[in-house]
Amino acid sequence: MSTIKILTGNYAVAWGVKLSRVKVIAAYPITPQTTIVEKIAEFVENGEMDAKYLMVESEHSAMAATIGASATGVRAFTATSSQGLLYMHEMVWWASAARLPIVMAVVMRALAPPWSIWNEHTDLMDQRDTGWLITLAENNQEVLDSIIMSYRISEHEDVLLPSIVGLDAFILSHTLEPVEIPGQDLIDEFLPPRPPKPFTLNPENPITHGGIVTPEYYMEFRYLIEKGMENARRLIVEVAKEYKNITGRWHGDLVDEYKCSDAKILIIVAGATAGTCKEAVDVLREKGFNVGVLRLRYIRPFPSSIVRERVSSVKSVVIIDRSYSFGGGGIIGADVASSIYGSNGGPLIHDYIAGLGGRDIGVREVERIVEETVRAMESGEKGIKTLWFDLKREVLE
Amino acid sequence: MVRSEKRGVRIMPLRVMDLDKEEYVLPGNPSCPGCPASLGLRMLGKVLGPKTVLVIPASCSSIIQGVYPKSSIKLPLLNIAFAAAASTAAGIAAGFEAQGKSDINVVVWAGDGGTVDIGVQAISGAAERGDNIIYVCYDNEAYMNTGIQRSGATPFGAWTTTTWTGKKRWKKDMPSIVVAHKVPYVATASIGYIMDFAEKLRKASKYKGFKYIHLLAPCPVGWRFPPNKTIHIGRLAVRTGLWPLYEVEQGVFKLSPICMPLLKKENRIPVIEYLKLQGRFKHLREEDVRRIQEEVDELWDNIRRKLEDARC
Amino acid sequence: MHKIPITPIMKPSEGSMGSTGTWRIVKPVVQHDKCTYCLQCWLHCPESAIVRVDEERKIIIDYNYCKGCGICSDVCPVKAIIMVEE
């Protein structure tokens, strides 16, 4: 039986974690994430959640403990924000390369100095290269639903990558909204116990994880993370549909579109600001502006092909970036620009991924790269393409 | 086997003959000849047995375990970032507990850098929380894996590649820092007295909560002595009084039996006999040696006082 | 060619660094007539390269892997292991 409660975004996270039957939580307090971990602590202490809660001494340890727990095969969770997220950054990388299906809530907050506890997305964007699936919610209902869907996607054997659910500081984290809490039986069916993958620490099978890998194989392990990301594009869509079937709710899949079909002006945005943009669209349309909103529900994997398709049918694009890469520009702006590159001319770009983990790049390799690109150009290839150079296909399944 | 009174755990002494014949550190691994870390880990496997999960942060043991796809360690092993060993182990222990698996030893095997320097925050957190893990620091008194740089565990006077004229500060007393967390079991050990280390591991495994063993691990490469002398140097460190072997069981300090005679100064070998065998100390002046000797004598005065106080 | 798993999982195996016996400069040789089978050499071998044969009260050095550190010889209380040049 589902019920409706008036919840803050942070409490919606806690409810999502409870419904997902998470077994180990490790977290350290930081404003504005604190009420997530307070609520979970309450659930655990009053016996509503059958879980172990480690109140660790730092975010670095929070992610480390979450990794440790996940490596034993249980479902694990943490939550953080801002400075805390940056402090755990080293371990964020560790979790994804270990392919552990952890879910983390990130309450997106500005970075210091100067001290600011208020909202922006830079802390989250700093994780965009780490190999985590990254989704940003528009409202508190989506927060709860995304936590549950994230476990389902992350634990799928074709994905096996951790997920971040981002929610805007205060705008969602501390704002009350009505949230429908699905019945536990419904979620138990949707989210069965976690399969023991990709490995578990088990005395019956004494494996070593994460020791030294020479240049012979390192690059292929990195490529497999990218494969997981690619597979996630499909799973995100499938899981969103399935979730809609059982709950009736649809928040979008990789993207969430609002009045895009006839739009001549497209607003591209992520997170809670999208709600504001949708209201603005209604006002603007009354004024005669043909505007639509393309909300990026996921920024990793980046919905490149959808962005390219939507952008190609409009006359102008507005991107609202709540983050910045100093010396580079707006972060979503750069991703959007690279997605649409080549759709109206420009030279062929081959983006070679080469030399990871110490694999040699010699003069002969550079020659081959150039020759390959010239051949592609001569055969009429256009746009931008990412190529993994000299990948050992024979060692991949 | 565990007795809750203040006297602590009593177990039958272990005999060499009874040790597990199974090897958990497999031969043909990349450790240097005479490596104390390899030997210590080998003993750890024999004592704690197959129901043991290891967590290893960046250290020489990241190398000793071999190169993908082969591992020289026959225990489940999770490699983890330098600062994260104790907290990762805490998470593993919590994961097992959540699944009702109570018979698995979760053990951190970390070097001195990963323990007394970069790892200290996570250790302090796990110790304060009482996470159910055994933390073993194998202390080779410098960052050996990266090329013999000074650590907080490097002793006074020692040459390293970042202290060319000898370290000017004293070795950090990590076991005492852990004792201050009021954990059930803390012990010091030396690779020179490996059966004593074995007993302490066994005892640590009988307690629930955070257990800490600090194992002195003389490194032939970094300390500049021939590889056949690892055990000999490890024994001299103890018999000169530089590295006292003791346990703090539920808050009660106990000098290990091997060290009882050392309470009398005349039974302690002068520190020069230890220092002169190691290239890392060859630049020491007479006054440096005297300072080290004075420091050792003072340390033992303190140990005697501590034992007398306990008796009162 | 070896197929890689999804994440770097390594399996326990002897000789993860190959036949490390080739590193040896000096070689321990057991003089069995002197050996009392006290197992101090086995106990202190950092390489797990000494095999116990309890039934025969005999130790065997695995020269395929022994790196020749000489600890066994140094700790032998009856000097039953001598180190000889390779």
C-alpha cells in the first residue's frame, strides 16, 4: 500500500534507502545533507530498518566503508555534499573501478572559500569523470524514486557501476513536498536482493581485488567501465518504464522533455531549476516565445544523441549551468557543444583514447592514428568520434 | 576461551610443530629477499587461517601480492587507497555482520606510512567506534615501497632518502595512541620473535572490537643490512630495549615474557650493537648514540614505573 | 589469450613473479645429518620456499622459488644449512 507523506528531499532520500532494504550505511555529517543521515539513523535505531549504520569520522572513510561493505555483497549507501564530496573524491574513483553498485545521494552545494552552504552543481560536476552514473532530480518524489531505480540499474550485470542521485541544496533538500511512498511489497518485487556481483569477499573463494595491473591489461579494464556506461543508457530507459508500470510515475529516462516537440528555443537544464524553467516556459509561450525544456535527467552517461536530435530542430539553445570549469566554461555547455559537433559542418574530429595505464604511444602509433583519420576523412566521415586506440579485443568477452 | 576479567585471555601456547602447514603467501612472489612483510603476512595466514579477509592499503604488500592476473595471497584480499584501510575494513566487518557472518577475521595489513601517517584518522575512527577488526601495522620505519622516505615511524638518527643527515625527530608512539582509545587489545611484536607475534595474533582474534598489533619489521633494503639478518636485527631491536614487547589487554599493561629480564639495565644489550649493523645509522656520532641510549633507558624507567603502579 | 573479468580480480597462484629462484646469488644447502627438524628454518622462511615433510622429519628447499636470502641458515641453531655460491 502506498501512502502520501509531506517530506523534504532529504527525508525522501532516507525513505528511498529504507525501501531499497540497504544493509550498510556509512556517513559523516555535512550541511545540508545532515537530515538524510539523521533520518536513517532514526530508522535503524527504532528498528524500522534492519541495517548497520557506521558513523564514520570523515567522508573519505564514509566511501571507504561503503566500498568495504559493498564488497561483502550487501547493498550499501552513503550521502554527502560539497566539501565532503571532494574530500571523498579519491574513494569515489575506487568504487566505480571496483564496479561496486553503491548508491550515494549528493546534496549539491557550493564550494569554499568563501563558505557557502547554498546551492550550485560544481561539487557534483567534479565527479563527472569518475565512472559513476549521475542523475539529478527535479523534485522530492523523483528523489525517492531515483534512489530505488538507481540500485536496480547499478546492480544490473551489464552495468555494475555506482550511482549518484543529486538533489539541490535547500531547494529540494529542505523543502517540503507531498511524496508518494510506494508499498514495501511493490519495491521488494521491483528490487530483489542484490546479486553477488561483480565479486564478493568470501573465504570459500580467496580472490585478490585491485592489485597491480601492467600496461598489458589496464586499458581494457578502463574500456569495460565505458561499456558499463554505454549499457546503462539502455537500462536507464528500461528501468524507468518498468517503474512506471508498477507506480504509474514517469520522471523521464535519460532526459525529461517539456513542450519540446514544437519548440524553436530549447532550454537545457538539470536539477530542480528545471521545474522553474517549465513554469517560465508556460509564461513565455503566452508571450509568443516557442520555448521547450530539455531536462538532462542524467549527465553521466550524457544523453548525447537525444541532445543532438533535439538541438538540430531548434533555432537557439539556452543552457542553464549551475557550475563552471575555470578556464574552460560552463560544464553542461561544453558537453552539449561536443554532442552537437559536426551536425552542421566542421572538420572531422577523431578523439583517440590511447596510452591509458602506461601503454606506449610511440611515433609509429601517432603515424597510424593520423593515417587512420585521413582515411576516414577521405571516405567522407564527418563529425566527432571517440576511438579506443589499439584496444585488445581478444581479451574482452 | 575468552575470560572477561581484567587478566585477559589465557590460551595454551602455540608450538612451531602445530602451525598450519598451509601456505597463504605463495612462493615465487615479488618480495625482496629477506622481506619481513612477506614473513609476517605468512605467519598471519597460518595463525588466523582461511576464514580471514585482508585489506591492504598502498604499501610494499601491494607489490608482494603479485601482478595481475596472478596473486601470491591465498586469502580474500581487497586492495584500497592509502588512507582508507581501517575504514574499509570497518565496512567489511559491518557487511559481514549484516549478513550474520560472525566467524570471519577482518584484518588490515598495513605499513607504517599507511598507519602512523596517512592512515591515522581512519584508525582513530575505527578504534573509537570499536569496529570489529584486527589492525596489523608492519613497521619497516620508512616509506620503503616508494624508495625509503622518512615516515612518522622512522627512528631518531636514521638515514632515509628524505633525511640525508639522519632524522631529527623521534619515532611516533603509535601503539600508545591506539591504547588511548580504550580498545580491548593492543600489542607490540617483532619479526625477530615470530612465535610471540603468532600468540598475539591468536589472542587478538579472541576479542571482539578493535585490536591493534604493531609489528617491527626490519627491512634489509631500507635499513641497509644483509638479507639473512632480518631475524637477528629484529631480535636485537628487542634485546637492546629499543622495541619493548608488551600487550595492553583491556587497559592492563603487560610486559611480554621475553622482555622481563630487560627491566634490569645490565640485561639490555647496548644500543650501539643494534645500530652498528645497519647502514642507515652509520653516520651517527657518539653523542647521537648516547642520546638514543638515554632515551631507551628512560623508556624502561617508565615501563618499570608503569608495572609498579599496576601492582599498587 | 586470457579473457579479462569486468574488474581486476587476481587468482592465487605460485610464481606470480615467475621462478624467483633465478634471483639467487647464494644457495642454502641442508646437511640432513646435522638437521634436528626443529623447523626454525621453515618458520622463518619469508618465501614459503621450505617444505615440511613431517613423516620423514625432513625439510626440502624449493629451489625454483628460494631467493637465497639466507635467513634459514642464519636462524638454524645447529648450523645444518650452509650457504654456497651459485
